[in-house]
Amino acid sequence: MGLFGFGSKKKEQERPSAPEQRLQLNRRKEDRYLVKELNTNYGEVIDVAKTGIAVMAKSGSLDVGDFVDLKLQEMQLEASVSAVQTKRSALTLQQAVPQELIQNHLLLPQDLPLTPKGSFNKDDIFHDKDIEINRAIINLMLEIDDPNTTIEKFQESIESLPKLKEMLLKRANSIEKARAARVEDVKSAITRLGFEEVREIVYEYINYDINLSNTRLSNFKDFDLYTILLNHIFKKFASLLHFNDLKSEGRSLLSMSYIGAVLMSKEKDELSSYYKGAKELFSLEMRLKEKIELDIDLLDVCRLYFLETLGVFRYIYDGFVLAHLLLTPSLEIHFPITLSERKLKFAYVSYLTILAQKFILAKDPVSGHMLFNRLRRYGLSLQEAKEFLDGIIENVNLQLAKIGTEKRVAHIDYPSYSFTIEAALGKNIYSEYFIGKIAAVNKEGKRVALRYEDSYYAHKVLEAIVQNDSYAFRSMPYCIVPCEALVDEDLSLDQFSSFDLVVFRNIDQLPKVLFNDFKKVWNDFEGKIILTYAKESMIDFSDEQLFGLIREVVVDVPSYFQSPSIYLKMVQNTLSEIKRFSEKASCDLEDFKEGILTQRSVYLRCLG
């Protein structure tokens, strides 16, 4: 597979005329569903499929091969006994069970509703007093590295930034620059200093000085270093991955995205205390906290601000969203997105950049471990990856020294962490079976479809799979496609040519018009594909075409109802994450031992 052009020239991807033989993970012809309060004349139903059923039959009441009349609720069905065990018997049905009957009795975790404490006034975005300042800053960032820029373009933006204008005139009238007359206007200052020196002054302002004056994120540790470090990291990763950042658009978007946090802190001052650093800024917990407080999150606010108000980053913004999805695969997306090869590449570069930012600035070992594994794919050993990052830090510190500040970015140590699926699921027969299937996909398979009952936790398990230290996934360039958010446009195979792994999240919500495009990707993509879909979508009933395509590779994420230890493990892990995010949360394991909740519900109850 291609690595954004890294290494030798990529050969044109061959497309086989027929699907190749793939590892078969599932021999069932139909999905099975755990149900509640569903009874037969032979006992309570444990699980049911379209033409099969398992009941807690009374001892000795059924024998293999028996033909019986089965009463299921008010339905009369003909069935044959296919298996008898100590506590359960399986029957094959001659007629299909209606989808509605199963759906009405599905056994699923309780998902608590989100009840926001307040709302974000979107009109405040359009009347933000800093909007013209931010517009000028972004325009400068987009022009600063453009070889075709002009004095006029620079002049207009600088005139809108009093502090930058003052810096420029002061430098132009310094002793070593002063000539016969004093410079009083921006155009003359630019002419006297020259573009290169003006660029240095602009870099100093947009990368450092504007962060010193930001009072809304006063609890953000090392915020004065945030932008300058992020810019240096992005430029190095864009070069390493051969991503052409036209007019520095991607770098500008990523470095200015904190504006969303500023705007929400203006709306609700309490939120500013949660923006404690790079780790929190890019966390799932922060996105949920924003939704709880204001019924909106940073991705929504930035979209309103950049796309609808300033009219910038239109052709790359969705890549910023996809980068957040790589960071937190459980993340909910509340607006439609479109795909393109450029957006997907930008997402992966941004993802690595954010991991590095969290590792270097927030000292997060988890992000560091993930980053070092991903850099393996680009030919960097552990030592070379450390030297690569230390080189970035050295360049940042040289620039900090040049602008006269004593603050420095600390050099890194090797990250100490490890990823296993057991850490998410615990050890039990269900997780062992699941892990065995995933290990087989890692070793010899190319496709797997994960069927889940709890979306948040299933995608947390997905994260453990793609980061697992024992699997090749950990170093593969990959992308996540949120099928539920895609608009009805093209889903081209060529968009994924830079990746070794593609994850289609919630494939059951893929727009119907994109099915044929997806089928081509499924059959012809050379790398690995992971799908996820919800049990409650019942695709073997509602989308037989999709189910027929993926049936042999469906693997169930272990159910809370089959193993209570999995549920307790989920709650324990979630509470640990919440505690690391904020000491203000006051939940305890005992609060969740009555009933079965989704992971999202645990977050909402503890962060509310």
C-alpha cells in the first residue's frame, strides 16, 4: 500500500475481477440476538435468529431430531430440535421470525439521554469582537508561505492587528534599520525590512505573542508554547508523509482550532477550567463535557466559525474532524461530511501531530507509545523516532531563544505503555474467543465486521485492536470513515490508496446510494478493512445485500449480558478515564451495579 508517496514509486493498484478467498470467521447464516421477556411453550427464549431459536428447555422435554409445534408469544411455528445441552436447546424454525418481534424484545444496555445544562448562542459567533482579528491572523497564516503573495495582502492583514503593526514599525525604526526618515506606515515598514524579516516577525506574533494575551484559556498549561510547537510538528510530519499543505491551510486550521475552546469558554466560564492542556483539549471527555454544558462541541463551533462565518478551510475541514475520529473512535459527529483523498491524508498527518503534541507538551505516555508505533511504518526505529522528535523540540527552542523568551520545551523520554485488548475486555471465555478471531485477522485475514450492542465501548475496543502491541495494525497508516455522517457522494477506491487499513464505522448507516461503491472497496482494496455495526440495526432483515456481503466475517463484540465481568471492566475503565480528566467527577463503581448502562451513559452521569 502507499504511504503518502513515501518510499519507492507506487504501482497502479490492480483490481481483481472477482473477490479473493478470505478467512471465514463466522459460519452462521444469520445474526443471533439476545432477547428479554420472550417465551415459548418449551421455556424462556435465550437468543433468537431469523430462523433459529435457543430456549431454556425443561430437562428431557426435547431431543435432537424432534419435530415440534412451537408457540412463540402468540405465533405458532413449526420447528425441529437441532441441539440439546444441559441448560438450553436449539431449534431450527420452518418460518422466519418477524423482525418487529425480535426488535421489541432486544436485550440492550440502557442509553441515558443527554440533557444539556444550557445552550450555545450561535449568534455570538457572528458578533464575536475578535472576529476581524482572527480573520486577519488566518489570512496571514495562509499568505505567509505563499511565494505569490504581495505587499498589499500582507499590509491589509497587518493593519487589522495593532500589536503586530506596532512590532513591525518598532523593528523598522530600530537603530540598525533607521535611515533618513522615520517609517510611519506598514507598507513602508515592509519595504524597509524585506519579506523575509517581515515573515519572522509575523511568525513570532502568530505562533507566540497572541497566545500570551489569551486570558480565556488561563488554565491551559504552557499555552504560550502550544501554537509554536504544533506548527513545527505539523510541518515535519507533512514533509515525512509527503503531504502537500497548500498555502499552509492544514497547519493553519489545526493551530487555530483552539478558537472553538475560547468561544465556548466565553459562553460558559466554567468550561475554561477543564481546558488544562493539550491532552484534555483533544479528549473524548472534553467533547462530552462541552455537549453537557452547552449542547455543542468544539468541532461544531469551529465549523460554524471557520466555514460559515469566516469562509475559510472549506475544502479541508472534514479532514480535521476525521483526525479527531482517529484520536477517539467513539466520537459522535453531528453534521454531514464528505470524503476526499486530500482530507483523509490531512486527517492522518493531523492525527500524528496531535499525538506528538500530547506526548511532548502534556507528557502523555499513551500518545507517545501510539506515535512511536505509527512512525515505524515510515522507516524510523525507536531511537530514530526519538531523535526525530528531539530535532523538532530543538528547532522550537532555537526559535524561542531567538524571540527573547526564557521558556523552553523539555526533551522527551521513551514512552512506557502497552496496549492489549484484555485491558478493555478483561479475561473470560467470551473475550478469549473474540481475541482469537481478531488475532486470526491480524495474521492471515483481511476483513472483519464487528457487531456491537454498545457503540462507545465497541469503538474503545476497536482502538485497542488497532493499537495492540501484538498486531501489525499498530503501525499501519489508517483512516476511519463515519458512515452515519457521509453525504450521498462518491466513495472512491482511490481515496484509500495511501492506507493499509480502512475502518468503516457504523456500516449499517451507510447511505444506500453508496453501497455499490462500498462493495467495490470491500472486494478490491488490497489492505485490511474493519467494519462496525449495531445489533439493533438488524441488517440481516433490513439490508440483506450488505449482510450477504459481510456475513462470513461477522464477529460479535462480547456482550455485557453474557459476561457481567465485561460490564464491570467497562465501568472501571471509564471511571478511571474520567478521574484522569477531572477530579471534580464524583462517581463510584457501586453507582453502576444496578442495571446495565452504555458507556456513553456512564460518561454523561459522571461528567454532568
